[in-house]
Amino acid sequence: MSEGPVLRVENLKKQFSVGGGFKQQQLRALNEISFELFAGEVIALVGESGSGKSTILKVLSRLEQPTSGKIFFRGEDLLRKEPRQASMSYRAQVQMIFQDPFGSLNPLHTVAYHLERPLLRHGRAKKGADLQQKVLELLTTVGLNPAEDFAQKYPFMMSGGQRQRVAIARALAVKPLIILADEPISMLDVSIRMGVLNLMDDLKRERGIGYLYVTHDIASARYIADRTMVMYAGHMVEGGPSEALLDAPAHPYTQLLLEAVPDPTGNIFRPLPAKSGSPQLVDPPPGCPFASRCAQVMDVCLKVNPAPIVLRRKDDPPGRFVRCHLFGDTQAQ
Amino acid sequence: MIEPTLLSVKNLSVEYVTARGPVRAVDDVSFEIKKGEVFGLAGESGSGKSTAAMAVMRLLQPPALITAGSVRYEGREILAMSEQELRAFRWKKIALVFQGAMNALNPVLTIGAQIADVIETHEKVAFSLARERAVELLELVGIESSRLESYPHQLSGGMRQRVVIAIALALNPPLLFMDEPTTALDVVVQKEILQQIAELKQRLGFSILFITHDLSLMLEFCDTVGILYAGRLCEVAPAKTLFGAPKHPYTRGLMNSFPDLHGPKRRQTGIAGSPPDIRSPPTGCRFHPRCPDVIDVCKTATPPLISLGPTHLGACHRATADGGES
């Protein structure tokens, strides 16, 4: 495999048309999204609902066409090579895991059926003993033992965690390079979440699978992701190595998010640095999308949307960036 | 300082009648809520936390049946009340905030009308007076009075949840049941609403039964926490004690199921296995098939909830044998 990133996204933009007739308006769902994902790396996308994190996954899984921007997959310009829809080869290499393991499996079919389909469709197994063998291998890989029993089960016979493991096994069936995981643990019972996260982590280490992990749970992002990107109103407002980012958040929005996370030792009355509120996505005003909520807002924030700036404060590792006017040339704070 | 007990639940059991026999969703649960206290019930799906709360309010419908126990509110037995007594009791004494504000409000009525409706029904006051109260209540939960004429769809999820809280507070109830009140909301909105509730609680002095599966949230918000597993209480303690020194292996496992936000990264394991199917719960201690400290007696005998300290209750054979040491 080449040394470069498996996936490179350049200046991605996605707008949705909303309203009808003469009053058609543009909703800016994603703006100036650029990042690289390497083999065996986990990038977490965190942010509140409506921030665009799932839209990134939809564009990358080719369920949505981007408005502009480029996607390079293994060095090739994907949108030029496959302009309309994804090829079979791309689909095999980029797989998805969804949030709801109750909705993503067909209640009328057995676990074996769910795994046989991609194996056959993508030519990864031959009908007969080979197929059976591969199904059992997949179930063993995701920790569903005894595999023979699980292969014959229907979704309703399993817990949420077991179903999510089936969904992971299904994604693994085609030997993907990248897994796009949309809130894969948020609907699972608390006691089994770590098991699923650890499974994802093992697969990353053993098979070099890269993940884009969408979550609103920042602690889980820190746990599994090498790098974390904070999304707000369709922008990546801050990013970098997960631990460094969460230990020294720069963007006022990231600071707000971290303050709001429930803390077992905390005092409920500790004031938040900013208020809740939703950004204006339809016909957005110029300037920083967080300006209307930001406690440290300056004149320039209302006029100019800040570009990404490399953070070079004390203790900042390479790869830290922020989109905020507070961090000009002087690197304040 | 010992506050008087407001609600006392003793040996409560709830069963669902099914074609394959009774399923015990709440099994021998006892707890007390003191005046001004926030008591939390935490547990995974199917642990019986919502069923227990619904049973206390007598809101369960067949096939769910209360099969044993006593629920006393300031000494009055709720389980013995007639339908008529209940109508006067509910909402006036115990009000309920449901999960999912978006579904709890009537989409074709303004929020002002919905708040006023509660006051009118229970207090037999004129509509105009009820309206005035509605304005006060909205302001109490941090919504401008100009929103009185808004319909639910015109409000954000956080605002709708605030409206639901205003409706719950309409009759000044001494006790509020909150079932996952902020689960569907973003963290910032969640924190704001909880701060508001905590502030109102201090001002108005009501007690809260708080139900959630989010243990961090529970520990931050509650004074005392009860942990439910498969319908049984396995540990009850002040939130700070529970966080600092959990005694039940299930609670310890739960504490290890949340990744840390700070400090060195470490591999965390969560809890092996899955929550049991309560249609056929394990024998003995219901946690024993997943327990790292299991011994023989756990497989046959159900551990009773006993005192492990002045304010600490636990149901574990090991905690007993070790004198609460762990």
C-alpha cells in the first residue's frame, strides 16, 4: 500500500436546497472541510446535532453528492473517477456502521444471511463450505461465540451489543480499508459499550483499518481516536491529537463543549462559558459561525470567517489547528 | 441534619403477565426519598427503573401488575388509593417529566394553553388567572413570556423540555419524577436545563426522583443514587460515596465503562457479557454470570440488600463476607 493517506478530503462543501418555489434557499451543511485519514488511524468527529458530522460520512459513503471539493481515495480523484456513484470496489473498501443496530439488520433473516450477502456479492467466498467457514470466522473475529449458534440467530434473539457486533462483522466481510462509524455505541447499554469500542480498536491494530468515528461523546473520542476534529455549523473549528486537544482546547466552542460534559466530581452550578443556541445554517451571515454565541467575540469575528491556523502554543504537538480569530499571529493565551 | 422522609418505597415488586408466565420487572425494591433530596435510579435498559417509577405513580397498565410492596407518601399508602383519590394526588403531590419532550406536548395547542390547562383542571380557577400563572411558570424555567402563543413545533428541543418542566411545576408539587429528562438533547442544552432545575429545587424546595442510564450525569446531579440491575437494587449510597468507593462489582464495572476525559489513557474493559433477559433471569445473584468476583453461593442464593456503612447499602455476598471490604 502507498505511504500517503488512504483518504484525503479537500475543501469539501455541501449545500442543501431548502424551501420551495420562488423562495429557494441554501442550507450550508459543510464548508471548507479538509483532512487526511491514514491507514490504521481513528479520527473522531465530535459536535452537537446539526454540526455536519454525519453529513461528512454521507458524502464519503457516496450517499450524498458534495456541492464542491475533492475526495482523494488512495491517491485517486474519486469524484472524477466515479462521478455519479461509487464503484463496487470503493464500496468494498469503505464500509459503514450505523447508530441503530435494531434498524440496520433485517428482522426476517438470520445472522448468517447478513454476512453471506456481502461475501457473495463482492466475491469474497464461494457458495458451500467456504462460505460457511468465512461466516464463522467473521463471527469469531467480532467475539460472537459460539459462532455456530450465533450464525443461526435472528436479530430479535440478540442484545443491542451483539447486533452491533454483527453489523461490524458485516462491514468486515469485504475487508475494508476504512470504516465510517456513525455513533456506533450511543444506543448500546452502558456496560457493553467499552466492549464494542475495544473491538474497533483491536481491528484497527490488527488489520490497519482506518475509522471516521462520529460521536457526541467526547470521552469516547479521546479513548479510541488518534485525532479528534470538533465540528460546529459545518466547519471543523478545531482539531489535533485527541489528548492534546482535550487537555488544552483552544476554540471557545470546544471549551464550552468540554465544560458541559457531565462530571461525576463536578459542581452542577459551575457556569458555562457560553449559552446554547443554534447557528444560522440557511443563508449564514458572514464571519465566524460561532460569533453569535461566543463570549470573546470581536469585531472581526462578525465580518470574516476565520481560516484554519496552526496552533503553536507551548506544549502544542504538531497537527493542532483552530479556526478562531483569537489565535492570530501572536498566538494569544 | 435528618430531613423527614417524603416517599418511602418498601419491597416493591412489579410483574408483567405474559403468555409464558409472569416476568418480574421490579423485584423487591426499597428506597426512600427525603425532603429536598435528589434521588437517582440508574440502570441499563430493562433494569426496571422506569417501571418502578410508573408503579409508584400508579400509572402502570395491565399486563403490568404490582404484586407486592408498599409505597407511602408522607405516610399515606399510594397503593391503596382509589382512582378518585389518585386523580387528586397525581400532579399535585408528584409530577412527572417524561423522556422526549417532542412527543409529550400537544402539537395543535399553544404552550400557554397547555400549561394553563393543568392549572385549570386541578385548581378550578378562572382561565385568565391560569394564564397569568402560565406566564410566571414560563419565566421560571427561562422562557420569555412572549412565547406563550407559540406552538411546540416553533420551539427548539431544549425549550420544549423546559415547557414540560414548567407544566410539571404548575401545581407546586413537593416531588418531581424525571425520567431521562435530557437524554435527547445536546450536552450544552442538557447542562443548562439541569442547572435550571437545580436552581429551582433550591428555591422551591422540592424533591426529585431522577432516572437515567448516564451514570456521570447521575453522580453529578443526585444526592443519593440507587443502582438497579435486572429489576433488583444492587447498591444504594450517596453519589460521592458511590463514585469514590463503589462496593458492588456491577457498580465498579459501570464506573469502568466510562472512558476518562483526563489523565493517562488506559485500556478499560467495561463489563463482560450482556444484561440478562429478565424473562429468564439467572438464579441466585442476577449479576453472577458477568461478575468477576463470583463465588459458589452467588449462583444459588439471592443476596439481600444490607447495610455496608452508615449510608451505604449493598446486595453482594462478597461485600458481606469481606465486611464490605473491596
